[in-house]
Amino acid sequence: MATRVAVIGAGVVGLATAWALERLGYACLVFEQGAPGGGQSAGESRIFRHAHDDPRQFELAVLSRRGWREWEQEFGVRLITDDGAMVIGDEGVARLSRYADDPDSEVRELSRIEVREALPILADFDGPALIDDAAGAIRSGLTIANLIAAAGLNLVPEKVESVTPREGGGVNVLSNFGPRVFDAAVVAAGTGTARLAGSAGIEIPSSPQAHMRLTLPLSSRSPLPARLACLQDSSGAFGEAAAYGSPVDGNAGYAVGLALSAEIDPAGDSGQLGELTRRTSAYVERAMPGLEMSGAVSFQRWITELPWASDGLAIWQAGDAYFIAGHNLFKLAPALGTVLAGSVDAGSVEAGFRPEDRLGEAIFDSG
């Protein structure tokens, strides 16, 4: 049985894994070259949602929602708001309606007036809309801080250069401070995972891309609303095929992004990000007159998408080393931490999470 585990990456999945491992009796050393939560987990705009194209991910989201409630009880703070997550447009409504009868989601149809009540900053919308009252905005910074504090983790500010399985068991971890030997390792390093997997002889079929969103204050002309639901917009009514938004700063602001990313060339060309910023600004002006464009702040972050789905995820294994990659993992962190810890404990990746399982792949007929 492994007793000493290296966790590379102090984003939400790495921290959740380390905490789950320590609760199983393992000793963990967490490596993070930057600020904890400052990589792929960065930013306050995070939505917990149940609806996915792959019903296996819906079940994973249900487990994660229970995990979030356990974290809230453990930490003594609210980590997911109770404002709900609203979908507008045929595609989003079709996806969420598949789970309307499930007792773990709280899905209901919204009238035109109820859409305005759920999201007062939204322009007038008279199309199909549903809301999941069991979903909401994740308070991501508070989550990261409490995971670090509650777990009592050994966190070291080191850059890991390679993770290589040892013949006969165990893992060599080489950082900028030198080599160490562990019984097992979990790599949850966001866009850095593919590079470290390569040092273990694994090729992860992903390439990092840049994503941009705007955070804007609510108009000072109106009092802060008691409710600001998260939004997934597939209506096309406001000039973009897909967009999302979530409240931040105690409903004093709202973060908005398009379902688009940009490839960045080796020279660091940000021309595509500039175009994304322009399009996002134009969307906000059309869709959300309740926001102050003059106070907009842009935020860029790296994302990792797997080829089979925008929400795809998988865990690769090389000996006693485990590598997780995917996009939109924050909402699933409680369950993913448990799965990774259980994989280390069992010595193999849990069924359903291997690359060949293609978790996140659209199973439902899009028609």
C-alpha cells in the first residue's frame, strides 16, 4: 500500500485529491509552482450545474453536489449560492429537461416574468427557459482557501520537471529542488499535465487554449437584486450561439463569457483574444443592459479540452502515477478528488474514468 503520495498541482482538483487521500490515511506533499488555485482553477466565475450531454457526468455531478454540501458542513461556509442556474434557448433547455424528473435536480420551467425575476440584469427574453434551483455559482476563492486550511496540507512552492514510474513500484518526482521518491503520484496540473504525462511516456491528446471573460459591476441606477441566477444561453437571441454568466462579489458583479477559446501561437500573439473581448463586450451590450460596460474587467485563463467533448475528462495511469485532464472540472472537484484518491488506494483507475471510456462524450441525439 502506498503511504507517501505526491500531488502535483494545487488547483481545486489537486487539493480535493490531497484532502481525500489524507482522510484515507495517506501522507501527501502538494507541489505548486505558482499561487494555489492560480492556474486553471483561477477566477471567481464558476457555475455548478447538473446538466450534461453524457448522463454519466450527470451522475458525477449529483455525487459532487453532495460533496459540496459535505464541504460546506465541514468548513462552516456556503460555497455554492442558492440563486440557481438558468438555461435559455432550445439546446440548453433540451439538455436540462432530460434531468427534470430526477430528484437530485430541482428543475422547473420559467415564464417570461420569472426569467426577469431570476436574472434582472438580462434583456427582455420571451423564449424557452428552465432553471435548476439545486445549482448555482461556486465561491471558488473561498473553496480554495478552505481546502488549504482544513486539510492541513504540506504545500511546497516548487516546479515539477518530471514524474516517472519506478521499476518495481513507486514514482520519481523531479522538481527544481531536486529528486524525491514517492509511493504514488497524482498530477492535476491543468495545462501542465500533458507535459508531465509525457515524462511518464503518456501522450494526452490536448492542447492548451486561452479563454476570456468579462466581469462587470451591476448598474448603480438600481439596488442590488436579491437573486442573480447563473446563465447558460444557447438562444442566439443576443448575437452569439452560446454564452454563460455567473454572479460574483455578493451579486455586486456578473462575469460573462462566450463558449469560445483562442489558440495562442508560440510568440504569444493575443489577436484572437482581442477579438473574443470585442465579441463578448458586444454580447453584454445586447444581452445585459443591467451591467455597467464602463467598469468591465477582462480575465484570461488557460483551458484544456479533450478531443471527444468540451466537457470531456479522463485519468491516465503509468505505474503508480495518475494524470487527470479535462475542462470544466471545478464543479466536479469533490467527486474527482474521491475518485483519484480511490484509484491510488486500489492501484488502478476507477472504471468509467479511463481515456477509452470517453467520459463527457455526447450520448444523446442532438436532434
